[in-house]
Amino acid sequence: MSSQLTRRDWLRASGLMTAGLSLSRFAPAEAASTAEQAQSAFTNEFAFTTPPDMPKLRARLFANENPLGIAPSAKEALIKAADIGNRYAWMEFSQLKQLLATDEGVKPENIMMSPGSSDILMAAADHFAKGGGTILTSTMTYDDLLQRAEKFGAKIKAMPMTKDYKFDLPSIKANITPDVKMVYIVNPNNPTGTIIPTAELEAFCREVAPKVPVFIDEAYIDFYEPADRPKLGKLVADGLNVILARTFSKIHGFAGLRLGYAIAQPDMLKTLHAYTNGEFAVSITTLMAGIASYKDKDWQNHCRAENAKARTYTTKALTDMGYEVIPSSANFILFPIRMKTKTFENQMFANGIGIQTREFSGQPYCRVSVGTMEEMVMFMDGFKKVVG
Ligand SMILES: Cc1ncc(COP(=O)(O)O)c(C=O)c1O
């Protein structure tokens, strides 16, 4: 890592901080490691050693963005808010917090806004890494927080995933030792797209959070059907030390506009706040667009339905070709490929298709974001050409 541009540096330089990348360079904990898993642990510094030529891409499927854009109602609110761009957003923050608090069953003081959820992840990394200690998580997950925590002195202990690519909560629980400062869970997980059964996750939090803070990164939660969506706000309402990180970057399409929030105990938010630039880092234009988008359930339902349609099409097309696709509950799909990552990636780029690759336990994988149906048809055409 040291002789190269680090992933964050590269993302910063290429403007891809919000790209939804996830790596797994952290060694699986010895307790459950195998030689094969250990070999995989350091293979993925960052997938793009040569970034794709962006203007030449016909399908941009590497960053888990919303291909449909922002809601027309959000765009209208954004333009209107330009008229009050000279004002600090005092009341508008409370407006959005009140909306969120009502839906989540918490109080507005349990919510902190931020320009994207990355800021919350970074604040937690900085805080929990202070003075050393361990952050306990899983292999094959989003590692932005983990890399940052490691950089500032934390050890990362990553338990292997279950055979079906899910967080192994019993194994994580069994590895909580006095030096563990925080547990980091991503649900739905990036890059596997898998989810943890809600009852299991809730029981885990109720047992673990009284001892160790549990950070749940819910960047992709909006892709759950509303009826199935986990409602972990109640854990916070019950006083547990659970931190939920949310973003508008995905279903709301705000990756470039930047809006996110944390739900946690007021004391924890106060602590995390000290590591951020404060809520005013969110612009009034983004905030007003966020309020409009949040209220626009029709647009969210439309995006969710289009995503599910294109995801089903791609999953079936790959399965029909004999590929084993990991069932995804998010806006990306991970599946094992039969080519070297670099060769595959370069050939896909050459065909104008932007994707991500990963290698775990010596097995190469493709992670493709779910774009429009048209883009997924392009992806399948390109894929067939590349794999022959
Ligand atoms: C799991 C996960 N968490 C957090 C983020 C950060 O997103 P943002 O900073 O755009 O809210 C991402 C971005 O893709 C992600 O995949």
C-alpha cells in the first residue's frame, strides 16, 4: 500500500469517493482462517489499478449509483433552494430530522445529518481507533471505515463469512474480547448484496450493544421492500449503543449531491460530531432536495422496482450461462468469474462497460452495479463477448 497511491487518495483524485467500492484486504481472524482465505486477504488493494476511461464507458456499472437520476421533485426543490442559498439552514435541518425521527421511532436528537454517510463512517473510525483496540467485522465487506481505523491505530479482526456470503454473527459474537471497541456490520452488505435476517440482527444487537457499540452501515437499506425493511431505530429508542449510518446516495440518487445521516444515542452523536465539519457541511440546496426526495415515495418505489427488474434480468441471464450468482438484495450483483480479474476488467472496459472486480480466497469475482435495463443488456452483450 505504501509505495502506491492509497485507495482513498486515488478515489479523492478521481472524484470517486462515493463509488460504493468495497474490498477485503483484512486477514480473516486466525480462529477461523484457512490458508486459502489468508491468501485472499491482501489481494485487493483497490480494484482499479488502471481506472477506466470514463467518457468512453457506455454503461457505468462500477459505483452502485442510481441510474435513473434524482427525483424530478428533488430537482425542482434544488432549483428553488438556490434562491435561499445565501442563508444558513437553521430550520430546514429540523424539518428533515423530524420527518426521519417520526418514521424511525426515535427523537430528532437521535439524528445527525452529514454530507453522505462516509463522513459518519470516518468519524466513527477516528473515534474508535483512538488509543488502539480492535474493530470486529467480517471479510468481504465495505472497508472504508476499516482502512481509516487501521490507519489511526486500530486492529481489524475480520471473521470469515458464512458459506452463503453472509455476516457470521455467532462467530463475531464469540470473538468479542475486552479489546474490541466496536463491531462493524454492513446490511445489505457490499459487495455481496446479502442481508442478515432481521430477527437475528436485532437479537445480536440486544445482546452485544450493552457491551460493545454496534455500528450498522445501512447504505443499501432502501432497496428492501418497505414491508421487509429492518426497523432498528427501535434499538436506539430503547437506549442501546447502536449506530445506524444511512445515505441518500443510493435510492435517492444523491451520490454527487451528498447527504447522509446517523441514528444513535445523543451522547454518541455528540462524540462523533467532534470529528466532523458539522451539519452545515450539508448545503441548503442538497438539504431541500433531500426533503423533497424523502417525501417522494412514488419515486423511491419506482427506482426500487426498476432496480429489481434489471437485477432479476441480469441474475437470470448469468445463471442461464452457468454462473453462480450470489442472491442480491441491493443495487449490485457479485458473482465468481472464470478469468483473471485484471484481464476481465480491462476487456470489459475496452467494451465500454465499467464494472468492479474482486478476488477472495483466490477466486476472482465481478461486481456489477444494477443500471437501467438497457445498460444491463449492454453488460450482458459485453460479458458474452469477453468470456467467449
Ligand atoms: C456500504 C457503504 N457504506 C457507505 C458508503 C458511503 O456512501 P456515501 O458517502 O455516498 O453516503 C458506501 C458507498 O458506496 C457503501 O457502499
